[in-house]
Amino acid sequence: METTLRIAIQTKGRLNEDSILLLNESGIKLIDGKRRLISSAKNFPLEVLYLRDDDIPQCVADGVADVGIVGKNEMDEQKKVVEVIKYLGFSKCRLSLAVPKDIEYPGLLWFNDKKIATSYPAILKDFLDKNGIRADIHFIAGSVEIAPGIGLADAIFDIVSSGSTLVSNRLKEVEVVMKSEAVMIANPLLSKEKQAILDELIFRIESVENGRGKKYILLNAPNEKMEQIIKVLPGMTSPTLMPLAKPGWSSLHSVITESEFWEVIGNLKRNGAEGILVLPIEKIIF
Ligand code: PRP
Ligand code: ZN
């Protein structure tokens, strides 16, 4: 039987869409994943297991899944024996303490003898211990943000992303305890065959990442201006030059990052570049 790698991703929620998108961008086609516990890939030795995010670290530690994509928050909370393969840079959020918005918050000491509702008791306990605060930690699995409003707790410790959940529950963020993002984790004892599949998957993901924020640029200019134009272009390697049918003119191809885009374009125009084309890049293989 051919070896397949089994990856656990979130069924629904903040990580689900971006995890599937990452697999798609890596050229992996899933056989209609929705509404199934397991789906497999058509063109890559991969099986996808859809789980609640809270269940992913355990499943990977047990070997039910070989790898998983989960929030760093969930991984840190559960302290399971898994290997961190790669931070993925999406689903960024923070874990924060929040209090009712009308409280005049004097600093961490406020939390002494207060009741704090959270789904992340271990991370919270570490933080409070480190800061010498004695508070009563009250575990709730979901809808943590309603706890203060219904008198179940004085404050909450929860995920904050846009902050709109806090606002609509009349809460304000007062301490950021940790930053989180999606992370790929793996079982520490993968077979050689599975490790090889994982290496290929990581190679593909990194090629997608390398292309992110980068643009392919083409432009035409008179040959005598090219030297100056090339100085303006911080290309990843030396740019490609090709002669145009128009005598004395060439076409130049290079890669620029999106952040320097407007500055570079202005400089190029001032230096005589014409017909500038900027195209998206899907992948870059180094
Ligand atoms: C988290 C958290 C808040 C919300 C914050 O829930 O519990 O409800 O996101 O996001 P915001 O700052 O953008 O409003 P999540 O969607 O992860 O679901 P879960 O808590 O049920 O896992
Ligand atoms: Zn959750």
C-alpha cells in the first residue's frame, strides 16, 4: 500500500479556510472536503482529517494524525508532545485579558482576587503566577466573552483578533499576554516515508510563501538608460534584458516586493522606463 500523510485541520472557524487555501496554493486538490470527517487529495499522498481545533494537538501527539495545522494558542495551552514544523503566518491573533469597559484599570494588580473566565486556563495560570497575581480561573469552553455580562466572572482571558467581539460585549482589552498564529505541528515519530511526504509539502508551502508580496515587473527603455534603471530595481537576482524590435531599445524583467512598489515605479518612470507591466507571482522556487 502506498504511504499517505494524514493532516488534521480545523473543521470550521478561523483556521479552516486559510489552511485549505494553503493546501490549494500548494497544488493539492482535495476531493470535496466539506461535510466529511476525512477527505483525500487527488494528486498528492495526503489525507485530510477535519477536527475541532482543541482536538488537533492530542490527535497529532497520539499519531491519529501525522501533522496538523493549529493555533499556537491551542498548542501552548495543551503542552502535548508534538514537533513544531513551521509557523504559517496566518490566523494571527492575540490572547488578552479584558475587563468591562467602564472599569478604571490601574494595572495587573486589579486582577488579585478576581474571577477570570477563559478557555485557556494553563496559559493564563502561567502568566498570573509569573506576575504574582492570585486570581480565580474559571474554565469555559466557548462564548467566554459573555461571562462578565451575566455575572459569571469579573474579567475574561480570550482570543482577540479584530476586537469586535470585545466591543459588542462592552469589554476592553487591558493586557496582551501572547501573540498567536497558525502553526504546523507533527508527530515526533514519523516514518521515513511520511517524513519524505512532509518534506515535499513544506517545500511547496515555502515556494508559495516566497512568492507572496512579490510582483513580476516588465518594462521597456532605451539601452542607454538601462544601467540607471537597473540600479533602481532591487531585483532578487540580476534582471533579465531582452532586445526589442525597436532599434536601441530593450525590455527588462525582474521581481520586486510589493512594499517598495510605488517608490520603485516612480523612480523607473523618471529614468525613462515605458510600458511598465506588473504581474502577480504564484510561486518562486529558489
Ligand atoms: C474567538 C474568541 C472571540 C473571537 C474574537 O472565537 O473566542 O469570540 O474569536 O475575535 P474578534 O476579536 O475578531 O471579534 P473563535 O472564532 O476562535 O471561536 P471559538 O472560541 O469557539 O474557538
Ligand atoms: Zn476553539
